[in-house]
Amino acid sequence: MTGPKPALSTYDELRAKIIHETELALLMGLLHPESVPRIPMVEVGKGTFSRDFAREFWRDAAGIEDPEVQMEAR
């Protein structure tokens, strides 16, 4: 019988866990590129995105109401 996982007790354990989760997320994105959103990009010095476009993109990608409201709350 398994119970709740114990809390991570050291920085190194937490670091290893974060690295492992990041590796898995990257692997899934590489194996299934159709299932991850494309992040729009513009070559440096060749154009820009409007603040409204960036706000709407990241709001939708992160699933939050308004990124600036979220940032102010911190």
C-alpha cells in the first residue's frame, strides 16, 4: 500500500525533480509537435508584436484571465 509521497527534503532533490519534469515536457513536445502551441516569433530587428497581441497570446497559452493582473498580484 502506498501513501502520500514525502515532501522533498533537499534542494538537490527538488532540482532533480524539476529537471526530470522539464525533460518529459520537452520529449512530449518533440514526439508530438502537433499537440503543443507554436510560439510566434519575429527575427530581431525585423519587426515587433503589439502589446495587445502578446497579452492575448500569453493569456490564452497560460489559461489566465489577464497576464498584467496576474503580474500585479505578485
